[in-house]
Amino acid sequence: MNQEEIRGKGKQIKGKVREEVGKATDNRKQQVKGKVEQAVGRAEVAQGKSVERSKKASR
């Protein structure tokens, strides 16, 4: 697991918390921000995994 994957997981967690807070407070804007942040986190995790695979393949 590299830094991008860790950062991505953190964003996913932060986004989920933001989404749930938005649900609890009936704040649609916070919900959407949370979902977007989760998507960004998933993309970072995928990129990190891709980098790891390419490093292993080049060895």
C-alpha cells in the first residue's frame, strides 16, 4: 500500500462522514460533497494500486 492508496482511503472515510452528517442535518449540499469526496478517494486508491502493479511488473 502506497501513499496514494492511504490518502484515497482517508478521503473515502472523510467523504462518508460528511455524507452521513449531511443526511442527519438534512443538508443536501454536504451529502453531495461527501459523495464527491468518496469518488475522488476511490480514484486515488485505484491510481495507487495501478502504480503498485506497474512497479511490480517492472521488477
